[in-house]
Amino acid sequence: MATNEKQRTWSSKSLASSFAHNIFYWAIRFGGRYIAYFMLLFVVAFYTVQPTIRKRSSEYRLRRFGQRSFLGELSDCFKLQMELGKMLVDRAVMGILGEFTMDATDQDKQTLTDLAAQGRGMVLVTGHVGCWQLGMSVLDLIDGPIAVVMYTDENDVDRHYYEHGDKQGPPFSIIDPRGPMGGTLEMMEIIKKGGVLCVMGDRNFGSPKGMVDVKFMGGTISVPISAYKIASTMNVPIAVTFSHRTGAGHGRIWISRVIDVPEELGRRTDNYQPYAQQFAQGLEEFVAKHPYQFFNFFNMWDHKNQ
Amino acid sequence: MSLKDTLKTTLVKELDLIDINPTEIDDDAPLFGDEGLGLDSLDAVEIVVLVQKFFKAEIKDAEEGKTALMSINTLAAFIESKQ
């Protein structure tokens, strides 16, 4: 999955400067979460009035909310940006003050526990929705090694929660998909140890060859098949998992579905399409429930952007 | 048939590399990337499994894999070291 930079137009890089981020971190340290939320109002308003920023989420908003008046469009865009901002504030609060709670229904907890108890390892496939970056923080509920496939743009000034203060680093290992052989050997190593591999299922980090088309919100998007291929080859289950922010400093994990990919599906990309489609279905169900917690701010339906 | 020849034939057959003749694969050519065999990262998953299945050689961790999966020569050397 050596990243094809020319074909990828989305970016994980923050819109704001390092200085702006530090102001927020300072505000959180000395004033707490709600000061930062208040500051967000002005920052988000500033971005919302910029047509280039609104355009990034326009295709999603059109598909999710339909044709809207100009004021309606501003409102939707503001809410989307605000939810993202609150999630980033919560992430910083967790890093600086250690305050965040993530829960799950008893049924979902049991599902995760049962999958882990099989001892085969598992793949968690998630998306850029809700509070996915904080969802990773509760993976330590599961015994065994945990690895997260994470792409970070160079010079990104935005800090993960475990990068604040004197934190000892994340409670999981990070696999860079730009590494040798796209990090697949590291992914396999985690599974062989009976661990948990967490992969984003909605964006391409690598070769366009490893993509498949799925139906999503009335159109077609391309999603990576790496998770399904690894699950098939190594005979491990997949848990499609999303998290959403339920309030200030609170989130909830949701196990959308468990996918058992048949063994030895081989090299043909199309063989993995039905399983990628199940993920897309889960993602669509998520945005139906939490329309303002979808953070793919690029036109996913335009395949040039994948 | 030598181990390297068997390896080439197995890779071509199991990875369904229809445009490649096993006899034309250079022993030192990189398996991955634009040069050499041109395999991608998802093929690495397949190779790890087929090396274990057909040659009884387990690639236990990523470091071992990175060394072994460079070329036919390195992969053959790895398999020999495990037998």
C-alpha cells in the first residue's frame, strides 16, 4: 500500500496553524473544556463562511440533507465543522487533563469480548466518523497486542491525545501504511499474536489496485480491501465498529456488524466487494443516525479523489 | 527443479500472474514496487501464507518478512534456512 500521493487529494493535515492549536491547548489547560468549546464557535464560523471550506463537504451534505437554501447550507456546514471541532477539543482534553469516557452497550461489549476470546485475533474496521480517534483509546479493554493503521501527513501540527505532555505514547502500536510493503507484514504479525488490528475502511491509504467500488448514499465510492483480504487470508473475524460523540467528554462505541470473510478468496479484488459493501452499509446506517459526525471532508463519490 | 525455480512457478501460479513467465524472473529482481515482479503490498499477504503452505517456512514477524521478501534469492535463502 505504498501511498500514491498523486491520486490522493484528501489530507489529514489540520487547517489551522501550530500557533492556533497551541492557543486551544493553553485554553484547555487553564480554562477547561468549555472555554475551548466557546472559542470553537468563532473559529468554526470563520471557516463556515469560506466557500472553499464549505465545498469540501458539499457532496456529502447534498446527499445527506438534500438541496438546501443558502442559510440551510451554512447551518449544516457549521454543525458538521462544530462536531469535528468538539471531537478535536475532547481529544486534546483527554491528552491534557485525562478526561474522556467511552462506553458501549453490554451487547457490544460482549461481542468484542467473545471475538477476542476466540484467540484468533481480529480486525476492527472503522471510519472517519464520530470520535474515532478517541475510540482507539478504549481498545485496551481487549487483551493482546493492538495496532492501529494510521496515516499522518508530514508536518501536521494537530496532536493525538497521547502526544500531549509527558505521556508515554499510545497504548497501541501504530502501523504506517507508507512503510515497506504498506505495513502489511506488521498487520499480519499483530494478528498472528492474537491481537487486534484497527483499520480505517473508508479512505485509501495506498495503491488504487487495492480498491473496490461499493454503493454508498445513492452513489459509488471506492474503499480499500486490505482489511477483508487480511481477514480472509488469516481466517479472522472483522468487527465493523464506529464511535460517536454523545456529549461533552463522552462517546459510545457501536459494533455495527461482524463479518466473517471466507478463507482463501484469492487475488481478485472483486471477490472482496460483498464484504466491503457490508462496511459501507454500516457506514450509511451510522450517518443516518449521526448526520453531523461524518468527517470525510472531500468528495468521496468522485473517484479521482480516492 | 531447483528451489528457486519451484518458488517462481509457485508464485506465478498462486498469485495468478498470467503475464509472467517463471523462467523470465530475475533471481535478484525486487518482488515489490514498479521494478521487477511489480507485486503490491496485498500480494505480500498471499506470499507469507503460500510460503508457509508450500514450503513449510513460517515468516514469524515483520522484520523477518522484510528481509525474506526482497527477491527470489532472499526468499529462497529464507526457506532454506528454515528447512
